[in-house]
Amino acid sequence: MPTSPPTDQFYLIRPPYRILVPVAGPESLLPAHGLDGSALVWCMSDSPSPGSIHQLRRRPGGVPLVAILPPADRVRRPQDLFGFVDQCRPHSLLPYHEQPNPLDLRTLLAEPPGDLPGAVVEYLAWRGLVLDLGLRRTVRRILELSSELRTVSGVARSLFMSRRALGRRFMKEGLPVPSHWLQFGRVLRAVLALQRPEATLMGVAFDLGYSDGFSLSNQMKRLLGIRPRHVSARLGWEWVVECWIQEEMRDGGFGPACLRALSRGGAPPSAVHSGPGSQEGELKQRA
């Protein structure tokens, strides 16, 4: 009697990362899953099909994808894996095993990338922001410098630019002003530090140059929309970037072209700001 071909299995793992919840597929996920630390686990049955790649490519922003390869004898077209990695940007690609262990996945999600600024720039490209090579390098450098510098003037000097020229460069592309990238880089590091079990808010704040935990908490609320007490229960970093993107969209930090790209076909009403040049008008105040 012929057996039916194996099918893909999808699971959602959410805080506190103790169980895997079966889901129909990436199309069943909600945008809220990209803001709460959820991850999608895909147990592959075969080489990725164009349909699977399309669905996974359009999963909600902020949801990392952990892909578990099928047995070697089921991979008909190994070259398809390269297209899958390029288009779907998986967080991890794991060898075949029958049933993923939530504890192993928790450890995997808790591990920060070795090159955090580079990972953020790649994530932005996956989300739809098409930046030229020079601007990609500038964004990456600002995120790198956020570990040691506190002011945009200091960043501009490190980039051998004037502060005004740096601000104009970002405004021209419809991107958040440089100060927000700098502040976001600091807050992102704070979130990853607070995810460690031994971390304290005061200790992380002092390590990153904040005057106290209250200052860090306020900036995190302003940039991400959440307080530090919500951070320790969530793992990973992609949801942090997505929270920041959504806050910037709501506050008018992105221009119309970037909004369309990030919204994949249309900005949500809350992200559309009308009026006299929301970005240009705020540049002097926010830069």
C-alpha cells in the first residue's frame, strides 16, 4: 500500500518557551507574534518549494524562523536551500531530528548574533528597506558606535561628516534621524543584556552609560513601546527591531516610500502622518 508523502510541520514557540504549538503555517501568524518574542519552527519534509518560500518570506516581521532540515534522502534539489536562505532569512538552519526540543530552541534563540550591527542591517533589508551600500555602511557604523558614543556629534565626527550632513543624508532617504538609530543601538544592547538571568536593570543601565535604571526604562518605553520588566521574558533580538520599526512608523520617522516597503503593500493607518513635512520639520528637534 503506497504511503502518503511527508508533509511540513510548523510550530510556534512563545514565551516562556516551554512548549511547541502546532500551527497551520506562516500564513496563520499574526503581526502581534512579531512583537512578543515568538518564533516559527519549520520541520521541513523536502526541499523548499516556491510556495513555501513565498509564504515564509511574507511571515510577520519580528518572527525568527528556525528551519529543521529533512533527512538527506528527501532533499531532491539541494540548490533550492540556497534560494530559501537568501529569501527567507532563517534565524537558524538545523540538521534533521524527529522532534525539536523546546529547551534547545530556547537556548538557540537566547544566543545573540556574533555581528549584531550586521544582523540588524540584513534584517532591515529583509523587511524591505532598500539602502544603497554607502547608507548600509553608515547605519551599521552608527549601530557599532552606539556601544561607546552617546551623541550624534560624536558619531558624525567618527564618520568624518558634519552633523547636519549626516542628518540630511537620512532625511533624503526617508529614514529616522541619526539620533534615533544611535539611541536604538543602545537600547537593543540593553534588551539583550536584560535577557540574561543574572542581569539587573541598574547594572545594565550603568554598563551602557545611563544615569540610572529609570532613564533606561523611559528611553526603552519611548523607542520600543515596552518597559524593561517585559524584556526578561522574551528572547532574541528580531522582535526588538520590529518594535522599534513600528514605533518609528507611528511617530513619522519613516518617509512614504519606506512606509510602503515596510508595510509590504500599504502602510497601516496609524503609521501614515500627514501634514507639513513630518520628517523635515522634526529634524532639528530630533537629530
